[in-house]
Amino acid sequence: LKDAETGQRGFVVTGDRHYLAPYDAAQASVGRQLERLGGLTGEMPDQHARVVALESLVRRKLDELRDTIMARERAGFAAAAQIVATGQGKHVMDEIRSVIDEMRAEEAGLLVERRAVAARDARLATATTLGGLAVAFGLLVAAGLLLNSAVLAREREHAARTTAQALAAVLAESETWLRVTLASIGDAVVASDEHGRVKLMNRVAESLTGWSEDDASGRALADVFVIVNEQSRRPVPNPADTVLQDRKVAGLANHTILIAKDGREIPIDDSAAPILTGDGALLGVVLVFRDISGRRQLERERAVLLDNEQKAGRAKDVFLAALSHELRTPLTAVLGWVKMLRAGLMMDKAATERALDVIERNARHQGRLIDDLLDVSRIVNGKLALQTGPVDLARLVESAADSMRPSADLRGISLTRVVDRTIGTVQGDAARLQQIVGNLLSNGVKFTPTGGGVEVRLVGAHDRARIIVTDTGRGIDAAFLPHVFEAFRQATGATGRADPGLGLGLAIVRYLVELHGGTVSASSEGHGKGATFMVELPLARAADDVETETESVSDGSGGDLEALRGLRVLVVDDDADVRDLVSAALSHYGARAAAVG
């Protein structure tokens, strides 16, 4: 059952069916073991009744394990964890252990009782032998007169010796059987006399306590079995003392630690039972305990998994709230200016141009948010692929800086570039490399106040190229710096609230850099002292430097669209607004467009 429970927990935690091998094996064997146990206790009414109770409990436990496994398969970890959290399985397992401990205590009591009977019979045989010797001595004095009586006395002496030897052999066999049985038990077993002094221990008990049976024999059980509370570190009442006082089975409280002789600390659970003769006389106590380190580790791992799941749920809620805010904000501006345009409130061309600029800027911002989300989705699913080729980094960095300059000028931030044109090329995806530089520049502009500056430098370092983006912005707190490249992580601003955005830009930078075989790092001297981001990329070999490419940005002039004039174009899209837009644009350039949904 322990193996079955271990397999079930492994499957619940991981979802991997390989962990169910112990569970399946237990299902196949536990019935045979119970049937054999029933046969062995057929002539022992009390023990047989316990076997019947045990069979019912085992079925309940196996049903609980099966229900948890089915819940994990059908509804996932949360459903299975909910069943485990009811404590039903632990309650049934505790009842099973209680029944087994009672059976063990009964068996140990019977063995001790048999040893006592054998010892009493041995003493009787010895007394008989001594009496026979006395009689024989008397008969020898009168040997001449009572010859026949002397012969009979010698025969009685021989019979008594034979009986004593037989009893001694039975006692030795019984003790050997007892020790073999104790050695075969997987739990630790310690037995004491009625005064609480250790009489015997099995090997598991020796291993856990650190005491050998020879060293522990005759010592007080409290000296060998030292237990404390895991939290308070205070001594815990020994269950054996309770048994000696009340003559009832007693167990340990939860969170009990066994302090071994060598100082090891082992979490255990146990029970103690009285050793009673048939007439109720107390002969001692049998203590059964086990190491539950593995169970405690599984409980801790389960707690960590549940905590992580709860944190993930909270993070998801925060992310969805941030996402809805970030998507709604540009829509609010777009819809507001569109309504003003429709209402005819833009009285001059300058106001109209301003409205269109706001609409375009917010639409582009929302497009970038969606692009970032799509990139993260591709990254998580391993579907982001590179279109690699030789890339001129100097031209690419200059192009990225030029693309960011209007945003910097609008915020009153100086944007400078220092480019070493002799760097050479890298083997990579030009569009993704420009996205790396663009995200770093955008980040610098975003967190730099008016009047500040952002600088991008391209320098060589042996066989690698370095792109360094430095700003004079608010800097990065030392506590947040290790998390700056994690997805959905946002530093808090001066108001104590998270910065605007989804926290994806730098996470995408890190992934793209690593995909190109490079590294990225961030440094900051603290609040108000700016930040520096450095990207290192391996330079292409000379043999690969044949033809370079850079990401080009269309100027929107449409000069290359004159070739569309007079062409017949079929526009296919499932969105009517997109079909109308594309058809109108094609018609503007002289094409004859036909649209279908």
C-alpha cells in the first residue's frame, strides 16, 4: 500500500503514468497477501477479525487511490489535489496502520508469553532433575536393598533430562523465529519490559536510533528513543510511558522528530502497545515506528506545487488586468478622436492632422503589443524561427536609431549613435536583430525624462560585436535587476504601481539574442543613475561574409506600387473591413480588385 500510495503521488504531481508502476504492482499482489494472512490467522479469532477489518480498509484505500488517479487523468492536478486535501486517504491509512500495529502487538505479546511459559517449564524440569538426583542419591545408599527402585530412579532422571533438553530446544527455536520475524519487518521495533527497559530491537530500529541492541539492552527506553517536537524542539511524551500507565495502544503526535544517537534528526510516526499475558499481566511494551522523511518531502513538494499554482493564478489575473488596460488605453484615444472627427469638431487642417497622428500612433502602439504577445506565444511553443543570412550590423544599428529618433524628439530626449563601421557582419535574422536594438532603444526612451539622453554604440570585442545602449533615465533598483529580462515582470515606479506595458520587450530581447548565439546583460548604479544594456553577438566568419542584408523600413511613398495599375487582383479575407481596406488601397493604385470572404 505504501508503494501504491507513492506511485499515486508521483503520478498526481507529474502526470507521468510511469509513476503508477508501484500502484499497479500493489493492485496485483495485495489481494494474495490478504488471503494468505487470513489463512495464517484462521485459528486465532481476534487476529482473524482484524484481518477482516484490514481487508475492508485496504479496499477503501485502493478505491481512494483509484479515484485520485482518475481525477488527475480527467480533470488535472487541481481536482486530484482537492481529493488529497480532504484527508480521506490519510485517515484510512492511519486506520490501516492502527490495525497492523495491533496485530503486531498481539503477535509480540504471544511470543513473549510463550517464552515465559517455556522458561517456567525449564525451571520445573530443572527442579525435577535436582529432585531425581536426590532420590537417586538416597537409593544408592540402599542399593543392595532397593536395586529395582534405583533402576527406576535412573530412568526418571533420564526422562527429566530429555524433557529439559526438549524445552530448551523449543525455547531456542521460538527465540530464533522471533528474531527472524523482527528482522523481516520493514518498520523499527523496540520491546521493553514492564519497567520500560529495552529488551530487544530489530535492525531497522538500530539503524534509526543509532543504538545497537547490545548497547541499548537494559537501558531506559527514554535514553534510546529520544523524541522532540519539530517546531518547538521540546521533548515529546514517550508513548511507551502512556502504555505502561494506561495499558492501551498509544501513538505519537504529528511533527515528531527522533534524535538518533549520532545526532541525526528523523521525522517519524509510531504507535506503542502493551505486551499482556493471557490473564492480563503486563510484561512490557512493544514500540513500532517508521521513518517518514519521504512522505514529508512529498508533502513539502505538494505544498510548493500548490503555492506555485496559486502564484501562477494570481500572476495570470495581474497580467490579464494589465493586458486589458494596455489594449483599452490606445483604443480609448482612437475612438475618442474618431468621434470628434465624425462630429466635425476639427475646425482646421492642423487639428485634423493632430487627430490622425494620435490615431495612427495609438494604432501602431496596439499593433506592437499584439506583435509582442504573438512573439512570446511563438517562443513558449518553440515556433519562433530565424531567417538567417549575413547582416551588416553598422547599417542595422543606424537604421534602428533613425526609426526611434522621432519618438525621442517628441519627448525632448537626445538620441545619439556611435557606430564602428569596420565591425563586419553577423549571421542572423535582420528583422529580429533590428527588433532587438529597437526594443532596447524604446526601453531607454520610455524611462528617460525630458532633457535626458539615450546613446547606442556598436563596438568590436575580439570575435564578437557589442551593441551597448545607455540612458540617463531613472535606473534599475538592485533588487529588480536580476529579474529585468523575465517575461511579465514590471518594476514599480515612484507611485508604487507597476510601469505601463506588459513587460515583454526585454524578455523578447533576451530570447532573440540567445537564439543568435549571443548574450545580453543589464547594469545600473541605482535609482536616478540610468541603465546600460549590452548585447554581444558572434561575428560571422570571413567565408560567410558574402552578401549582407538589413531590415528596411518603407517610407510609405508607394513608388513601387505603380506596377499594380491595370492588374486584376482577388482579395480574400474573412474580415469585411480588411477586405474593404485592401480593395480600396489597390483601387487607389489603379488595380481592379474583386473581394470575397
